[in-house]
Amino acid sequence: MAFFLQNAWLIPLLPLLASAIITLTPIRRQAMASAWLATGLMMVATVLALGLLAAVSGGWALHHGELVQLAAHHSEHGAFAFPEPNVVQRFVWAPTGDTALQMGIYIDGAAAAMLAMVTITSTCIHLFSIGYMAAHPRQSRFFSFIALFTAAMLLMSMADNLLLFFMAWEIMGLCSYLLIGFLYERPSAARAAVKAFITTRIGDVLLLLGIVYLYAQAGGISFGNEEGGIFHPPLLERLASETGALGLSHAAGIALLIFGGTVGKSAQFPLHVWLPDAMEGPTPVSALIHAATMVAAGVFLVARTFPLFAADPTSLGVVAFIGAFTALFAATIALAQFDIKRILAYSTLSQLGFMVAALGVGGWVAAMFHLITHAFFKALLFLGSGSIIHAMEQQPSIQRIHHHDEYAAQQTAQDIRNMGGLRTRLPWTFWTYTAGYLALAGIVPFAGFWSKDEILLDAFKHNLAVYLTLSVAAFLTAVYMTRQWWLVFFGEYRGAHPVVFENPDAPASHAGHGHEDHHHDHDHGEHWHEDPRMIAALVVLASFAVTAGAFNLPFDGPGGHWLASLWGQEAAKLNPLVAGLSLLIALVGIALGWYGYRNAFATAMDTDPLAARAPGLFAVLNAKYRIDELYAATIGRLTTSLATAWSLLDRSVIDRLVDGMGRFTFGLGKVNFIIDDTLLNDGPDGLASGTQGTGRQARRLQTGKAQDYLIYVFSGLLALAVFWLYVIGR
Amino acid sequence: MNLPEYLLPAADGVPWLTLLVLSPLAGIALIGLAWLLKLDERTIKTGVLAWTGVPLLLAGLIWVRFDPNAVASGQAVVQLVERVPWIQAIRVDYFLGVDGLSMPLVLLTAVMTPVAVIASWGVSARVRAHLALLLLLEAAMLGYFVALDFFFFFIFWEFSLVPAFFLIQNWGREQRRYAAFKFFVYTMAGSLGMLLLFQLIYLSVRQAGYPTFDLIALGRLGQGLPVAGVEGNLRDILFAYLEQLGVTNALGRYPLLYSSIAMWAIFIAFAIKLAVWPFHTWLPDAYAEGPTAASILLSAVMSKMGAYGMLRLLLPFTPDAAQYFAPALAALAVIGVVAGAFGALNQVNGDIKRLIGYTSINHMGYVMLAIAGAAAAGEAGVAARASAINGALVQMVAHGLSTGALFYLAGALYERTGRWELSGLGGLRASAPAFAGVMGIALFANLGLPGLAGFVGEFFIFRGAWATLPFFTALAVIGLVVTALALLLMFQRIFLGPATGNPRAIADLRPQEFWTTAPILLLSLLIGVYPAPLMALGNAAAGQLVAIFTRVLG
């Protein structure tokens, strides 16, 4: 046990090492060696993380290097508090006047659970990627990036202070930029990468302000309940009672700024726009970003700093509202998308909204529980969709249409209208995907049911409006997931006559040419293939999607409330009414989805049943409420005009002023020069020729030998200085 | 010469700082010798590059001898002091020394000069003169950072302009004459007020019976710390002199008025060098039009002379006025932050060097914000205020490293593409992956990515400035987002997308280029991951410097 506690710091170091080795040594030329190196080190990290989780759940802790057993934490009703951490290791990182900022790791139940979840999902994603990226020329670089990404997430999970948390958080921002823009030849990927980085950075700078606000108020930013830690109860009381800006208490101000970071990173409304575009990255990246790492980071941030939120209910109200709104808002958009990954992306937004809303109503355990189950089943769904896309791209019908345009081929391959009947063609993918689908839809006993039910229960107990909003969102989740699942796996395969994606960035003639091709060519075969490495990852994740609910069953007895007790929090009891209702909602949603889409899309060109009934609504949802366009027209345009305005100010006002002053000075200098030269030097006898001479002198002056002017100015200054010192001064 | 306890000569008696300042000048003599011997240009370039190792080595030796934690009678101990009477009539001493404020900048100067020399490898016209001017500039900047008597301080200050001016004017681009001229006039005009102020200060302290140009002694007087041989603080001494002249009858008997005039005189001189808004418009021209080596040295080191001057003169000499006007200074800083960021954004289809130049305005705005934040009135204690100064020092070093690397790479890119405009480039990453990677790291270092040095500087600046000036600090984060956008779009224009630009492919990073940028970026990484060694250099000095601002002054 002591081994795992003492060497917890190795967990983020191993993937970091993998990333460094791949980047810096010749191994990067060996694609498979790089891939297996990263995957192997990830597996070792997983073992360490699981060992650490076992040690932590056993109540073991390190105190000054000694292994001790912590007393079981009994949370009192009322105030939220973290239990005593199991490992804290710190060192001085930066001196700050008469104090110093310490850095280190801080491991408690929450961190240990996060580490285990991240390592497991990330290992599966690594494994999957070996198959998925096998054909890609930059495979080594891909593994170096996802290893760095995972390292940052792991480091963030065990950070002992908000600065380290933020640093790891930003490294993830960098990795998301690199991975979303991985296929950088595509203009759309480059744009999406910048969009993701900048949109999340807007949230990040708010978080940064929250951190420095807290630093200024608390004099430190280290986690911990003891004096000097930011969860020290008297400190929290003071922060909640003193009023800062805008009539908010310090606690609310700090918490809301921190929440700004969550809104960016976890893609909550109104900063959600980057996440669907992030689908430009290779599919395993989507799984990594949407399940295990980046978006989970935002929720974990609120969970990690929860006592600050709990200190003032104002901030929790905002959190609950944003979360519930995003959950519903994103679910409606997901109803009307055709891109398989985009549906999952909006589903992620919606599920993150559930977690954020759960935190907002005080359901800390429910939110963290859902964070973990969602990570497993959403990683599964994304990788499953990757397997589907991978297979679709290989289809001769699609390859033929887009013979040179890889990007367009991929977009066509991702369209669920072009799928259908894949149940028999990709059986492993079908069964694992179905497990993920049922978990997401919230069917008992799959993982998602238990965690979502716990969220709904907390909302039901504390905030009925949030409960109702989330229930509608849960209903829509079942509908859109059934629509997707049905259209992908059932009915006839429609890919022989697909809806063809027209690439706006490609030469115009291309797509049309492809279209003709496929009308004249009907006898192409189908080649379906599932990669065993990809299947292995799917099976592991599917087993978690089925069973992860068992980590925190709402019953007393063996296995019950395991996570709640690991985290030292009060356990929720099953409420048959809420549980029954949420199951009913899910079943009705599935039934409706099946009913609506059972006969839809006989061919890929058909109209969506929802579009047939409510074309206006469908168009709005399909266009994602036109928020991207709105931002482009307002914020985008404002930014551009501000940039122009500043330059105009520089050029037309300040520079004019400077040039004018320069001219004025030289004008003076010229007058001075003429007077000196003609009156004093040339003397009165040369007055006649002096006029001529002045002209010559002035011309000489005006020819613009800058050095000359400067020598005059400088010698003038020196003369003035000497004059001051020796004549006036004496 | 008897030195007070806060001045400490070198234990081994070696005039390290004099050697440091003279070593680049000796390099110039060697260039002259090489010219007599008619050595070819390549040999001279290599020789000069090797010779820049000498100041670097000396700076390293000085660093080893420097004790950052030494504190005595209310200030950080100035070390390796050399002090010789120079002009007895006006009590000028040859007075050199380093403390925590100058040590990081001395190191930065010594590190960046070799980079500038390598960046001038492609220069073919008048190579010897070019290299000699670089060494001259290095000597002037080193001298400026270690000189502690106003006479020498000002001479080095003004003198650094000369090589910079000629570098821009003779080896720059099309608009070089205008740029060089603007640069020179701006800076010269700015120092006028400071020069006159020092005449006045000298006459005042002479009146008080302690004629001196000693910056340390004057700084102590300004902060009200005891100085042997004179009573009172600088503000009262100045006021007494003006009263005797009768100025106070005309303008009013407000001591703060006169220290404010003094503060603004100092501020304008240094604000121009630091390119604080609205004294910044020389910068994009000078950086963009100058040759690569000049852009590197100007942006990486020379702009820091302004910030250093504020720390050395403005804060200690006129703390009351600095505290009183801190919100105004912060407002200028924030306008500069925003102006620089949007100025850079406006160049994403324009000139790459101009874009980098504007980001420098943005970054120096943070430094200005830190200085204002450290001085501003408020409840904040030493920890917050010292963090601001520490942050500013780290930011200066970090910006020097990252901007130096960016300018260097921009120059290398120009050698390949023959164009400075960003429009018309694209997709070069495919042909030059290592080039793109290194430039990407320099760019992320510049935009303050955690793990690289720039973030450390920015974080501690924000941490310190928030404690006293939360409103301005909150506004300043706009710059973080917009600068990042500008730099990422710059990267996108050059490297990403399909390779449809002109040219379609370029040569990848050459070993020489890699070995130039890798050490600076590695330094940036080391500072970013573990900043304690660098921050410890200035921490004691910063803590002592800001102690006075925890009181209400004025």
C-alpha cells in the first residue's frame, strides 16, 4: 500500500515520459513502437492508479512518510467538507516576498477515483488508436500528443493547489489545440483548433482571475481544510460574509469566476460553441476530449473547489441554472443532427449540463458519480462511432465519390443517413455500442441509470425547476439516442447512394464529378472489417458501461455506496418514485424514438420525420439555433473592428501628433538656425548674400540627415546640462 | 573607500562588473584587429559569436558570486560594488553594482546577444560594422544595468541608442530611415525631462549638504531610509530647495506636487522605452524595420531598460507620487495591453514582425501593470506587492527569451520565403515540421502557456496587481485572449491548411537554427516548470522595495 501512496506522482509522469521520448528520440520514426510505448506506459500508470485507489479506499494514508490508517470520515449533515487527504507532498515553487508558493500533489478519494477513471479510459483510447491511426503518417506524433494530454489530466486530478490545477488545465488546452488541429492540412481543422483554444481561453482567464482573487483574499491557493488551506472553515465564513464587487460576497465572486473556467472547458452555454467543432480531430481524440479528460476537467474543477461554492448559495444557483439550461438546450440540438459524432458531441454537452446542475443543487456525489460513469460510456460511444466511421470510410462507394478528398469522404462516412443495417455488418461494434446507448439513455441496470437517477433525486429534493428541466432533457436523450442507434444499425444499408458532403474548402468541380460517378456505378461491393485492437478497447469500456453503476448502488450492504464512502460523503438512498419515474421517462423516450424512426430513411435522401412534421423547428435545431452565426456577427465583427480602430488610432492620431511635434521642433530649430547663421555668423556685412546663404543653409538642413539633427539636439542637451551645473547651480 | 553595509564589494577584489562591461568592447577591438589582418567574414562572424561567450561566462561568474538573500538596513544588498571617485566637481563616482533587480537582466542580456549575432549570419553588407554595433549595444545595455551613478547610468542609457539607431538605419528594410529616426527622437525627447530632473535633484541634495548622483543613496532618501551624512527624505529636500528658489510661492506649497512632477519626468523617459501607451508608436516601426539582430536585442533586452529604470528610480525616488498616480499608470498599462493585443490582431494578414512587435507592447503593458500594482495604495501586504515585482522580472526575462526566438524565426522564415507579409503564405508545416514545431513552442511561450516562463510572469503579475488594482487587472485579461488569437492566427496563416501559398514548400529547420532556438526555449521551459531559482534572485530586492508601499504615503 505504501508503495502506491509514495509513488502516486509517477502516474502523470509515465505518460509525460512517453510523450517526451516519442518527441525527442528517433523512436518517433517507428510508428508502431511509439504507439506501443505510449500504450504500455499508460497501462503501467493504470496499474499504479488502481493500486492507489485500493490503498485510498482502504483508508491508508501517508503522514510524514509513515503509513497510517485514517479514521473513517463521517460527514455531518449540513456543511460540505472534504475528508482528510491520504497523500500530500509539497515543495517550494516560488518565493513571494515574505511568503512562498508551494506546489505538490494532494490525493484523496476524489483524486484517486479520477486517476483510476482517466487511466482506464485513456488506456482504452490508446489501444483503440493503435488500430485507428495505423494508416496515418503522423501516428507517432498523435501518440505523443494524447500521452501528453493524459498526463496533464492526471496531473490536474492530483494537483494540490489551484495554480498547478490551472497549469495542467491549460496544457490540456494546448493538447486539444494540437489534436483538434491534428489533420492540419484541412482548413476546417485549423479553424476548429483555434476556435477551441480561444473559446476555452475566455473561460480560462476568468478562472485565472478567480484564482488571483482567492489568492489575494486567502493569502494562499492550496487545497486543504487546515489553516492556510482554502477550505479552512473560518476563511470560508469570512469570504461568505464580506462583500466584494457588484454586491456579491467574496466567496460568490471567486466561485463565479472559477465557474467561468468550467463554462469554457466543459462547454456549457454560452461558451459551448467550440465543442461540436472539435469533432474535426481524429475520432479517438473526440473520445479523449469528450469523455476522459478535457470536459470532465471543468466539472472536476467545481467539485474540487466545492466548499467555495457551498459557502454562498448565490453561486450555486447560477451553476444549477447554467447546467440545467445546457442539459436541455444541447439535447434539443442533438435531435436534429445527422453527423454521428456531432450527435454524441451535443449529448456530451447535455450530460455535462447534468453534472453541473447536480453540483448546483448540492449533489456533489451524484455529479462525480455521473462524471465517472459518463466517462466510460461516452468514451465507448465515441470509439464505437470511430469504429463505424473507420469501416464506412473503407466502403468503395464512398471512396469512389471522394477519390482525392479525404476530408469530404470522412464527412460523408459520418452521416447517419448513409448508414443503416450495420447490426450484422459490424456485430462487435453493435453490441458494445448498444451497451453504451442503454447506459446513456438511462436503462436499468446500465451505469448511466444509477448516476443519472442520483442526479435527478438530488434535483428533486432541492430544486424542482431543475428536476423538471433535467427530466425533459433525459427524455430527449432517450429519443435522440434511439434515433441514432436505429438509423445506424437497423434498416437497410443506405451507403451505396449516400448523401454526399460538399467540401466548401475544396475546388468546386470535385463533388459534382463524384456524384456522377456513383450514379453510373452500382455494382461495387461492400467490405466490412473490425480491427481487433479497436474491439478490445470497446469490450473493456462496454463492461464498465454495464457495471459501473455498481460503484455506488443506492442500497446499504456490500458494494452499496462505495464511492460515497470513498469520498467521505453522505450516501443517497434509493427513492422508488424518482427512480421509477426516470426509468419511465427513458422507456417512453426510447419508444417514441423507435416509433418515429422505425420506417424513416428508406433511402439516404429521405426527409427526417421530424423535419417533415415541423420543418421550421427542425431547421433551427439543425442550425444549432444559429449561435455560431450570432457570435460571428457580433463578437467576431466587434473584435475585427476594434483591431482596425486601434491601428487607426495609432496611425492617425498618435503618430500624427508625434510627427507634428517633430515638425514643430524642427521648425523651431530651423528658425533658430537661420537666425544664428545669418545674424551671428555671417554678420551684417554679408546681409545681401546672406539671404541666398540662408536658403542654402535651410536646404542643407531640410535634406533630412537625421544624424545631424540628433547631433544638434544631443549637443544642445549637453550644453544645457553643463550650463545648469556650473553656471546656474553655483 | 568606506562603504555602508548595504554596499558590498567583491570578496575576491576582482572588478567583475567592469570586466563585464568592457568585454564586448574588447570584442570590437578584436574585430578591428581582424580587419587589419584581413580575415574573411565568416571567420569574423564565428569569432564574434565565440567572443559573446565571454560576457556570458562573466555574467555566469557574477551570478555565482551573487547572494540573492542578502538584506541590510532596509534594502537588498548591492553586491560586487566598484566605486571610484570620477568627477570631483560634481561628485560623480564610477559606481557599479548588481542587486536582485538587475541580476536577471544582466543574465538576459548576456544570453540574448549570441542569438542576435547568429541572427546576423545572413548579413552580407558591412558585416564588421554590424557585428561591432551589436557588441557596442551589448556593452551599453550591460553598463546601464550595472551603473549606479546617474551620470554613468544616463550615459549608458543614451549611448545604447546610438548602435540601435545605426543598426536600424543601415541594415533595416524600406522604411528604415523613418523608423530609426522616430525611435531616436522619441527616446531622446523622453529623457530630456529626466535629465533636467536630475540637475534639480543634484542641486537639492547639494543644498542639503550631500551632493551626489548616487542612485542607491538617492533611492534610500526617497524611501526615507537612513543615509549617512544627510537628514530627511528626498521629497522634503526637493521641496526645501524649491522653496528657497521661490518656486513654491508660484505653484503652491504641496510637496506631493513636486514629487509628482519628478515622477512624471522619470516615468515618461522610461515609459517610452517600455513602449507604454501612448508612447508606443515607435516600437512597431523600429522592430519591424530593423534587421533581425536589432529586432531581437531591442525587443528582448532594450525594452526592459525602461522597466528596470522604473524599478531603480521611479519607485524608490518618488514613492508617494507613484502610489498616488498608480491607478493612472495602471490605466495606461491596461490601454497598452489592449492596444497591443488588438494591434497584433490587425496584423494577422499583414507583417509578421509588426505583429510580434505589437505583442511586445501588450506584454510590456503587463510589466507596467505590475509596477503600478506594487505601488498602489491598498491593504495588500508585502507578499502581494513583491509577487507583482517578481512577476514583472520573470515576465521581462520570459518575454526576452520568447520574443527573441520569435524574431529570430521570423527572420529565418523570411530568408526562405522572401516575404514579411503573412497573407499569401500557408501550409508550410508539411514541408517544415520541425520549423513549425519550434516556432509553435516560441509562440506558446509568448502567449503565456503554463509550463513555459511567460505564464509564471503573468500569473504573479496578476496575483500581485489584483490585490491593489482588481479593476484594471480584470480588464487586462482581455489582452491574454486577443494576443493568443493573434499569435495562433499568425501560425495558422504560415503553417496550416493546404500548401497552396507561395512558396509551397520551404527548407526545414537547419541544425544551426535549432541549436540557436533550442537553448532559449529550454530556458523558458525550465523557468516555467521551476521558477524558484530565477524568482529567488529578485525576491529579496522586491520585498524590500515594496515595503514602503504598504503604508499610506503622500
